[in-house]
Amino acid sequence: MANEIPEQRKYQRRNIMFSVLLSSINEQGDSSNDFCLGNIIDVGLGGVCIQTHSSYNIATGGKVLLLASTGEIDEGNGADLPVQIRGEVVWKRSEDHSLGIRYL
């Protein structure tokens, strides 16, 4: 029988499915042009889990900007109004392209 790893999260998670665009950011908070498409698959008060559609080259500890669709439309130009979330990669799983992101 496998040993179970105790839960380390401070906050409860909720399963969801939101499309998200992910980009690394530098120390000044500027976004790079290396965007990656994925899905937020669960969310909590402390962070989110994202599963990207392909491998994404960012190290644990790297800072990211997430642009998540809200479904809300700007009446002026008809464009989607995404929510912007800044976070830090706290874990990675290469076999399923998952990232754990802690909010900043």
C-alpha cells in the first residue's frame, strides 16, 4: 500500500474549468512574449492549478501573469474583459503539464 502524503494546503480548493493565457514576468512585473494556453482546473484562496496544453519552460519560483476569460464583454469595443492574476510557480508536474501557482 502506498504512503499517503498529508494535505499541505491552507485553503480548500474548488474544481473549475477556465481558459487561461500564461506568460512569465520579470522582476519589474513586465510580461514576456512567451505565452502558453491552458486551463485553470482548480482554484482556492491561495492559488490555482493550471494544466497547460503543451510544455512550458518556467522554473519553480518563476513569476507569471495569468489572463483568464471572465465572459464579460466591454460594451465599447465588444472585446472580452479578462481578469489578470499575478502569481509564482510553486510546483510543476511535467507528465501532465501542470503548474501550481500561488497568488502574489
